[in-house]
Amino acid sequence: MDALLDLLRGTVTSPWVYLVIFGLTAIDAFFPAVPGEAAVITAGVLSASGGHPSLTLVIVSAAAGALVGDHISYAIGRGGGAHRLARLPDGSRRRASSEWARRAVDRRGGIILTTSRYVPGGRTAVTLTMGAVGYPRRSFLLYDSIATITWALYCGLLGYFGGLAFERDPVKGVLVGVGLSVLVTFGLEGLRWLRRRAHRRAAARR
């Protein structure tokens, strides 16, 4: 985190900071080990403490990078996964799982895509799956645009208000922002787990 903060401090007055944010959020979409979310939150903190970088441009760069990265992940799934799914034998467990995934994204693809954007590993799995099962590209663009814009607003504003609260100690602002982001992630995962558990119990009673 300190290294990331030093990196952004060094380029905070330069237009390069927006390219860094764009690149990190794009790569993070299909390689979750990259700290895209933390970079956006950190930039939001720094924008509150010194006015640079511009919060608006941070949000725009993050949303654009996430959108591009999600489409790369979708293309990877469509290019490799679709062919493998088509070759799965009828009646196999993997074939049944792929058909279930296809039905799920057909019915609730928009909701799944927008909510999974807030879960680092989950968003990559969802975009790859949507590409593999052939989810319509136009619908993917529509819902992913909503997902990436709201996600960028959430991360940028989370960092900004964290920076306002800890204006004299931006490191604390970054830690608070990232901590709240982690709590939201675990909260969403907990809700999804409870929903799956409730569905399994309901199915078992039938």
C-alpha cells in the first residue's frame, strides 16, 4: 500500500496518473491480483488532500479501464471457453453446469454482472462465463457500462471522503477506504451465500 501511495504521489500532478489508473483497472478486470480498486481509492484520497489528481478524471479513467478490461475478459471467455463448452459430451456434469450458467445469465445477467463488479475475483469469473456461454455482446456492453460507472463512483468517492476525514494523514484515509471496500465485498459475498443456502433449503423441502 505504501509503495502504491508513493507511486501516485510521484505522478499526482501529471496526466500519467490517469493512464496508471486506467491500466491498473483494466488489467484488474481479468487478472484480479492487480490492485485496481486500491489505486482508485488511493487517488480519491489524494484528490481530497491536495486537489490533485482531479476526482472527476480519476472516476472517468477507472470506469473506462474497468470497461475495457471486462470486455477483454469477456473476449477471452468467448474465444476459448465457448469452443470447449460446445465439445462437452451431452449428459456430463460439466455440460449440465454450463447449461445452468447459460440459463442463469440469460435470466439475470444484468443483475449478476453489476453486483459481481464489486467482488474482485467474482467479476472476472462472471465476465469469463458470460463470454463462454455467448451472452449477447450488446447487452453485456449496456450492463457492464452501468456496473463500471457505479463501481468507479463508489471507489473514487469512498477514497475522497476518506481523504476528507483524514486530511492530515492520507495513509489512514487510504486504509479506511480500502477497509470499507473489503467490508462491502465480504458483505455482498455473505448475502450471496445466504441466498444460495436459502435456495438449497427450499429445493430440499420440495
